[in-house]
Amino acid sequence: MAIREIRVIPDPVLRTPCETIDTITPAIRRMVQDLLDTVDDPGRAGLSANQIGISLRAFSYNIEGKLGYVLNPVLEETSGEQYGDEGCLSVPGLWYKTRRADYARVRGIDVEGKTVVLEGRGIMGRMLQHETDHLDGHIYLDRLEKEERRAAMRTLRGER
């Protein structure tokens, strides 16, 4: 279908909690294809619908050669801890160490209404949390330690 433009902060769509998808329509199917087309690029791990300007609960992923999506994802379980570099297509050029659970499990549906369960550790666990955060109106900078968050905000404002 189409590779869509990525919305970047301070675009308000990134801070708006996304709506649940109630009905699978042709427009939803097109959005899913756009999410898959847009995330299918080297260096892209995940992409939420609001990052392409659509305030609906959906994201796509591209992890270790596996391309997919989930609609209406709910973060069901997390455990363990990881602390490592994280970046975001909507915050271009900035990478910060971010604390996340090591393991995460998300449950949602596909375009046929069938249950989808995604789970994993490491980068997969990080991506699941990162994308569900987006759908709740949060960006990864919200999770930074206090001093790192201040530094990130200064960088975003163009201060030194």
C-alpha cells in the first residue's frame, strides 16, 4: 500500500491515548498494510498507528526477520529487568538507556478477529512495551531516569 510519514514530537497525536478498534473495515486493513510497509525497513523494530497519524490501537513490528502486527494490544505480563539503549522513530537521532522489563506478553487480535499473543525477552520484550506505551500516549523519554530525561529535553529544545 504505502510507506507513511513518521510523526515526530511534539506532534500531539503522539501524546493522545489511542481508541480501541471496534470493527475491522477496509480502512483498518489498509492501515495494517501501511504499518507493515512502513516498519519493513532496516533498523525499524516497531511502529504504532499514532506514529503515522492514526489514533487507533494497533502496531506493527519487524524483529529478527519476523514482520507482523497486532490490533487492540493489551500488555498482559512483564517480568525481569533490562537496562539498555532505546530509540524511537518519533524522536529521531536520540538514544538513551531505558529501564524496561526483560520479558513482556501482549494479547490482541488480527484483522480476522483471531487472538494474537506476542511475547518475548530482550529486544522483543522492549518493543512490546515501547509500542503499547505509544498507544497509551507515552514516549520512551517519559521512562528515563530524571537526569537523562532533563538532558533529553534540553537536546530536543536545541539547548546545550
